[in-house]
Amino acid sequence: MIYCTGLNYKTSDIDVRESLSLSEEKRNLLYNFLKEDENFTEILILSTCNRLEIYGILANHKLKQEDISRSIWCRIVEITKHSQLNFQQELLPKTYTSQGKEALKHIFKVACSLDSLCLGETQITGQFKKAYQESRESGMVHFFLNRITREALILNRKIRNQTSLGKRNKSISHLAIDLALHIFKTLEHKNFTLIGAGKMISLAYEYALTHKPDSITIVNRTEEKAEQLIRQGTNTTTKGLQDLDKALLTSDIVVSSTGSSHFILTQESLKKIQSIRKNKPLFIIDIALPRDVDPLCSQVENIYLFDLDDIRKIVSIKNQDYETDLALAHELLEERIEIFQTWLEKIESNQTLNSFGIYLNELFQREEERTLRKKDFTNLSKNQKDSIRVMLQSISQKILSDTASSMNNIRPRETETIEIKLHRTLLEKRGSFH
């Protein structure tokens, strides 16, 4: 049974999403917790600036999804040390949970950016792929999540090829510049400061250039990385993070997106900067999560601070222009769900194949443990052990996939024979384990 629980920009404000944001280290802690949960056979965790979602395959479809979700969110609160939010009254009402077809539909919509703040944006697909790869490395993606991911990416390509959603070339970074344009009407003769040098700032920089500002300064902890973004022949300079205050003295617009775990700009630092600037208006757009700019900065005179929630308010109007494309995208979505459901019914009707998959997992886990306990393997590094684990999982997955393909391509009488042989072998092998 496919399962999904999460919260996103539609159900929670930025304070909640920021507090529950999972770094790589925290995601690993959650993976380790879910590995020990016998309710799941597969798990994938997606954590972005606009959502935190957990997708899984339930071992038993009769399990109560409310109890499972409560357990997961309770663990997330423990990992993030988010004690200020009342778990029962404030957090759980902001979450959503679904199973079966509805869960599958939601996963597909997320991967194809049909559930994104900015419809048609490409970053979520990359984030979904990264989450999938991370889950594989954690040993939590197997037969079904492999197939779900594959179908989601096929659907994504179809939507981008057959609708104009894939041609929008918009992202949160573009929306940040659009917000600045909405404020000033024109960005010519304006001075930008961009904080960071990752993908978000790279997109913001390229889009800002099209509006011909007077200057752009890219500020980053590593100035060399910022220099890699510069397009030749433009009025762009770079500075290290230690020179951020100097860059802000001549700025009109600031866009910030770093991976910092603490505030880059504080109320105290901006007060000092504004006193030197003689309180000239400064517009700051923070598209990072966790946030780069302390929300208290909005209390400083002539500081106008915007965050992801502010961007959400303006984008909901823009998305209304794509009703025809959305209708076609949802038709493609339903078509893909139908294809997956047909495939799933074939798999679920073949209990022998499911049992064989369980047998393979048990076999390879036992062989992995037995092998790594041997004297010749005790000095292996964690990376080497992980490589062996991933290799064994890949072999197990390949055997199961090839078996499924073979059983779908042979005549009924032959299928019956193979099922009998597999069942007999399975019983014999399992008996030898005990």
C-alpha cells in the first residue's frame, strides 16, 4: 500500500516549515528510525523550502494511517527539537495523509511541479531525484518506489513536452525578481546585492540581468564560487561574506539564498547599516529555508522584508493564466495513474512474486551480515560497507524485476509451473533459515 504524509506551503506558514526543515543529518536520523519501523518496507523523504513529505510502502494495508502519521511526526519533532509548537493542536492539523491511489496521485503531482508554488518549475523535479537517490543509498528504496519514481519522471517529460508549463522557465528565484519588479515597476538604474552562489542565486542573477540594473554584487562565503556565476561584460562584482555590510550600503534590492543554519542579516546589523545609509529604503527578499534574514529586521526603519510566504501571495494570481495547460496536465496525470494501477494489480495478484521479494530481502540481508562479520571484512570503512550493501540491494532488485518481467511474458500454463517451483523453493530455503 502506497502511503504519504506531509505538510507544505498550502497548509503551514514559513515559521513551521523552517522549524521542521530537515538537514541531511536529520534526514539520516529519520531514515534510521523508519528502518526499524516494521510498518514500512520502503521510504522516501522529500524536504524542500516549501514542503516536508514522507512517501512509503506499507507492509500491511490494514494499518491505521493516523497512528502511523502520528508516530512519524512525533519523531520529526524530536529530531528537530521543535518543542514550541503544540503537537496535538497546532502541528497535526497542518499535516495531511493519504494512501493508495490518492497518495500516488500526490507523489506524481509533486514530482511534476503540479503541486508547486510556481507551476512548471524544474527545481522540484531535481529535488525529487536527489531525494530518491538519497533514499536508495539509505537502503530504503526497492521494487515499488523504484517503479513509482520511474513513472513520475515519465509523466514529467510528457507534461513538459505537451504543455506550455515546461516552457515557463520560472522558479522561486524568478518570482523574487518579479516581486522586485512589481515594487519598482522598472529595475533599470537599481543596484542588486545577491547573497549566496547556489542554484537559486544563479537563476536570480541571470533573470535580474535581463532587466538591465545599474549593478549586481554577488556576496558569498567563498568569493571564488561567486565569480563563477559572473557573465562577462556585465556590471557585476563579487565580495566575500565579510564585506556584506559594505555591499548593502549602495543596494536597493537584496535577494538572499544560502545554506546557512543561522541568520546572515540581523536586526542589530541592519540598524547600523541603515544609520550609515541615512535610512534609505532597502528591499530584502529572503528565499532561503532556514531563513537568512531575521524576521525582526522588518522593524528597522525603511527595511522592507519579504519571504517565501509573501511570494506565495502574488503567485496564486499568476497561476490562473494556465488553466488550459493544467487541464491537459491533469489528463496526462490520470492516464499515468491508470497505467500504474494496472501494473500494480498484476503485481498484487501474484502473491508468489511478493513472497519471493521478501525472501530475497531476507536472503541478501542475512548474507550481508554474515559476510561483514568475517575476519577479512572487519577493517572495511563505512563507505566500503555501504557500497557492498548497495550492490547486494541492486542485485536483489534486478533478480526481482527480471522475475516479474519473465512471469508477465510467459503463457498461463508456464506461469503456473514457475509459481509452483518458486513456492516450493521458497519454502525449502526459508526452512533452512530456522
